[in-house]
Amino acid sequence: MSKWTRTRRHPERVYQDEDEAKQLRRDMQRIRELVKEAANGNKEAQPAFVKIINRLEPDMTKERRKELLRQFADAVLDEQRQRNLLPR
């Protein structure tokens, strides 16, 4: 890291490691794929999602986990609506 970079960085900001950022992007891409898989009826998508969120946030509270699962279910429903996969 150059002297210029060290002196210009915001002292209160937490800078993420490049490898961590790449892994987070891969995890987010996998979550998008899981939403699409669940929208197509794959029953294994939700347990895979739970594994990912547990790895990303190991100290998660039960309320937080419930909220993320609700958001996952909402995303699946939205995906199904966009693809017209829901029965009418």
C-alpha cells in the first residue's frame, strides 16, 4: 500500500479484504441462483440458503434468521410472479 493510499483512507471506515469481497460476491451470486432454483421448485434451495447465511453470519439471532428466510421466500415468490409460474 502506498503512502498516498494510507493517508487518504477514511480512518473510521472498515476496508474489506479483496479475497473476502470476492467470496461475498460469489455467495451473493449463489443466493440469486438459489432463488431461481427455488422458484422452479427445487426443494434443496432453502437448506442451501440457510447454510450460506449461517456461514456469513454465524452469530445470527433467531429473529434475524427468520427475517432472512422470509426475505428469501418473498424473493422466490417475486421470481415466480415475474416468470408467471404461480398457479392462478
